Amino acid sequence: MAALEKITIGINTNHPLTVSRLGYGTMRLTGEGVWGDPPNRPEALEVLKTAIASGVNFLDTADYYGEDITNKLIKEALYPYTNDLVICTKVGATRKPDKSWVPFNTPDNLRTAIENNLRTLQIEQVQLVHLRMMPYRQASYEEMLDAMFAMQQEGKILHVGLSNVTREELEQGLQHGPIASVENIYGYHQRGTLIEAHGETHGGGEVLDLCEQHQIPLIPFFSLHTALPKAGEDKLSELAQKYGVSTAQMNIAWLLHKSPWILPIPGTSQVSHLKENIAAADIKLTLEDMAFLD
């Protein structure tokens, strides 16, 4: 396997973070419904260790995965952390005992979530925190941004990012302070807003050009969840067959070739799938391949 390419988070700040341009999203390490312990705890720990050993040094987590499950697994598997490891978390949501997802985004809520992440990960500062926009808000966007940047001034947060944001929200955030990254849903078959029963999930296609303009990494979530071909739309599978790889691997390759400012974080609970995902970074698509897909 060739060395993973690099990308810089917070490139225009005094504290840039350079990481491999293929990260790992930890959500799949939890039990069913993103709740509770993993069914195979030893393999979950091995997934984390294998990711780091393979050159991945960007992990995406949240204290409401589990709850607290992924943070505790990260600590158990990797603490003390290597100097180049960047752990990114999200705030703005929490879970109820019925496993529902609810807003947790007043200024006090956000502070509580940050303190919880610091405690469960056993760190003194979170290197990157995404403020997750939920369908229902308990505070204004301005109040939420103020709270995030206040905690940055206090040293609890190094970089502030945004998640599930519209183009207008990203523009407003950029006027408010330095936005280091954006985490929106994005994949070959899902680039725009996804309308679901519980609200809208905003796509990376809405903000990619703005991210590129400001040199802000776009971190796609659910990129593999949305990678399966739809009826009459199977070019990804066709090209995957040409290269002798899986459709999921081709989706990762497409993301890596789509823009140098995309930082994929494919998640899995299996070591074998993790290795396949990382191997996708070695797929070299031609301009003709990208034209065929796009």
C-alpha cells in the first residue's frame, strides 16, 4: 500500500493540523442503532489499532455514539495517543433511553458535551469539534457559534467545524470566525439535501465549492451508506468491475479524486473491510474515468 496523501485542517490558522487524507469514522463500532457496546468488542478495538497502524491518523467520533461508547473504545485501544493523531468529535445532539436522537445545543449543552468528550477521551483539548445542526434548535445559530468560539478562546477546542449545514449557514459561520472543516452527507449517489422523516440532511454538494474556495476540508459522512447504485444509475459499479474492486472502494476513490479538499472517513466494524477501504486510496482514476462517472 502506498503512503496516504495528506490534507491540512485549519490551513489559514496559527495551529494547522496535517493528517492523512483518509480517516476513519467510528460510528459503526457501536451496537445496533448506534447504541450500546459493540457485538464484538475485541474486533472493534482491533479496527482502531489497525487503522492507526495503516497510516490513518484522523478519527471521527461523538459522545452520543453509544452513548460514550466510541470515545471509550478509542481511549482503551489507543491511549496514550500518538502526537500526530487527530480526534474529531461532534456536539449539538444527545440520545434518549429510547435511542432517539434529540437536540442538545444550548450554550450550556454544548459546554457539557465538550467537557464530557474531554473526560471520556482523557484529553485536555479537543483538536476539532463539529457543531452539528439538528432539525430542532434550542438556541439561535448565533448563540451556538458564540459558545463554540468562546470555548476555543478558553483552549478547550483547537478548531471549530460545522456539520449538516446549508450553504447559507456555512457563509454565516465564516463571517463569525475561522471554520476549519465541514462534515456533511456526501457520496457518489448522495450529493444534495436528503429529505427524511426526521428532517433535512444537507449534502456536501451544496458547499464543496465554498470549501475549496476557503481551503476547508469537506468530511463526508454516510459516504458508503449511500454508495449502492440506484436503478439506471450504476456507473460506479461498472467502473468498479473494470478495476476489480468493490463499489464501496470505487466510491472512496471517486471522493478522493473529486477534490483535494475532501477527507473521506469510511466506517466499518470489521478489520477486513477497514483494510479494503484503506486500499481504495491506491486506486488511480483517470480523467476519462471521472468524466464517465460525472
